[in-house]
Amino acid sequence: MSGKPMKILVVGGGPAGLFFSIIAKRALPTATVHLREQNPQGVTYGWGVAFTESAADTLRPAAPDVIDALTTNTRHDRMVISLDGVDVPVQVGRSHLNARWSLLAILEKFALAAGVHITHDCDTVVTEDNMADWDLVIGADGVHSRTRERFANHFQPSVELGDNWLAWYGTPKPYPPSIILRNSEYGVLMVHASRFSAEMSNFTVEVGQETFDRLGFAGMSEDESRERCEQLFANSLDGAPLRSDHSPWFQTKFVSCARWTHQNLVLIGDALHTVHPSIGSGTRFAMRDAVYLTQALVGAEWDVEVGLKEFERVRKPVADAFQAAAKRSIAWYEGLPSRTITHPTKFALEYLMRTGRVSYRDFRRENREVVLGYERDLR
Ligand SMILES: Cc1cc2nc3c(=O)[nH]c(=O)nc-3n(C[C@H](O)[C@H](O)[C@H](O)COP(=O)(O)OP(=O)(O)OC[C@H]3O[C@@H](n4cnc5c(N)ncnc54)[C@H](O)[C@@H]3O)c2cc1C
């Protein structure tokens, strides 16, 4: 590292960009770290995001105070898997939930305290010319990253569109973490719901293409779709409304990049690679990139070229394994519309084992009564 203070530009104030800014500035207090976010302060997309306890434990050593602040809100140890109105409650690892806007506000508070300069309302375009003004440029601009697309020839991204359609709503009904599946005359309807604050729960509706077409969602406004979903899930919602916060239908993008860096530019978080909402780990995945990147730079004594190479070398195999688990989850969800599922416990078992990270033995140990009931049914 030269004698001059290092200048770092971070594009995007999501979990990846903010967490990187905090831990990098703490690791190298002489650096100037500028983070630019296109949205005004307090404006973001989505509702609540979950962190498992194990995700929090892996992130905690990098910034214990930050992770403690993110794990004091809503927590759950059980979830409910529901098939056509029959609920199977199961014991799962603990998870912590925060409204996405409060998660970002917490991260931003720590970033400012660390001395990071944050500019909102600042749509930032990275070019080869302006990259030269910085020692290090971090593209943390999310799944639709324009930084990735601008240098697509170099990063060689692969972006696969999911088959299913999702709409991310909120509702005041307090749901435990739930997977709700309904076999309807239109096909299979799925919901991921979970309380993330004293007032609100997530309510993400997921349907296959045929169901999407049969229900005519493509021709509906956001409000019409929301009202239709309220009707379709009226039995579960018990009269509670669905709320939208820019909640259009979307197909998930599964992103990976052949190359992770270009000169002094590196991508992290969803800009670089995604998982899938169904495994609820995108935030942790993005923040882990920030940890690996900072560790690699510290190890390289802030030699950017060496540090970026090391980041890719160490992080890639771990990230690839996690993406492979996400792919198994996506395949399971996308396979649901073409299947007939009739046994609630079998559905619960399949759901929990879908990524290959939970075995039948693990599930049986944690949920003895549920499994014994299922095994009796099979006899
Ligand atoms: C329906 C749904 C449910 C989810 N549930 C969960 C969950 O329960 N748990 C979980 O861990 N994850 C969940 N996720 C995933 C999670 O939201 C993302 O993986 C995570 O936010 C990625 O963080 P990031 O910082 O990489 O990107 P983002 O959070 O998308 O942040 C990128 C930021 O960059 C800004 N930006 C973009 N372009 C520019 C530009 N040109 N200039 C300046 N700023 C720019 C954007 O405004 C944004 O603030 C869910 C996602 C969806 C869609």
C-alpha cells in the first residue's frame, strides 16, 4: 500500500455495500470510504428479511455489535408447513427477522459512526474513466446491477430467469414462519409468510406459469393482483389485508459471474451472485462476501490486485456450494406445480430436506412426534 490514504467507492447501499463499508473502514481507519445509493434515505424495496441463528453466528466475528443489533428484533424457533389448511408445526433452527428498511437503517447508522461518507439520491455509473479516480471500486448495486451489465464482456454473467412468478406483499396478520400450499382449481398456490415486526408479516405469493396465466395476473394492475391474492388466501388471512409496497409480479434472476473482478473493480452481493428468496439467505450471502473481501484485502495488506484475486480464490468454492443448494431449492419449488401433493407431513419433510442441507435423521431428531405420526400413516 502506498503512503497515501486509500480511496474506496462503494456503489449501492444494500446489505453488501453497507456491511463492507463498515468493516473495511474499521479495518483501515485511514481509508476514505464513499458509499453512493440511488434511493433517498429510508426508501427501499420489500418487507422483512430473515437471518438464521447460524448465519448470524458466522457473521458475528466480523462486527459483533452490528450483528447483535440485527438480532434483537423478532425471532422464531418453529415454523408451520400448511397443505390445504392442514398445519404441520415443526421445530427448526432459530431465525431472526428485521424489516428490510430497519436492517438498512441499522447498518447505515454503524457505517456513519465508522466514518463512511454516504450519499443518497446518487445514481452512480461506473466507467473505466472514473474507476481511475479510486483505489478500489465495489459494485454492490444488487441483482439488476448496471455495473455488472456495463462490464458484461469482462464479468461474463449468466442470468437465468426463474419459471415461477412471485409477488412480495406484507400483511398485519402475525404469521409464524410458514409455507402455505393450496391445491386450487387454478393450480398450485404457494405462500412464504413470516412475522418480522410487532405489526407486520411478509406474505410472498409464488405461482407457476400456468397458474399465473389461468388467473390472468399479467393483465392486472398491482392493486388488482393484490386484491385477487387476498381472495385466494382469504381462509388463511382471516380477514387481514395484504399490503403492497411496490410489489409487482416478478420472476427471480439467478445470477452468477465467470469473473468477479475487473482492474480495481469487484462485484459483491446480488450484483455478483444470487441465491433465491425460497432459501431466505440472500442478505447473509451478500454480507459474507463483504467479510471475505475485507479479510482478503487485510491479508494482502490492502494491495488491491492481490486482495481481489485472493477474495475470488477463497470465496468462490464456498459461494458455488451455496448456490448449488439454492438451485436444488428452486428446482423443488418449480417442480411443485406439476405434482399432486396430498400428505401434509410428507410435504413438510420434503420442504425441509429440499436443499440437501437437512437430513431425514436431523429432521426426525428435532421433530419426533411429527415423524412418528407420518411413519404410522405409511404402515
Ligand atoms: C421476495 C424476496 C424475499 C427475500 N427474503 C429474504 C430473506 O428472508 N432473507 C434474506 O437474507 N434475503 C432475502 N431476500 C434477498 C435479499 O433481499 C437480497 O439477497 C439482498 O438484499 C442482497 O443484498 P445486496 O446488498 O447485494 O443488494 P440490494 O439489497 O439489492 O442492494 C443494492 C442497492 O444498490 C442500489 N443501487 C442499484 N443501482 C445503483 C446505482 N446505479 N447507483 C447507486 N445505487 C444503486 C439499490 O438501490 C440498492 O439499495 C429476499 C429477496 C426477495 C426478492
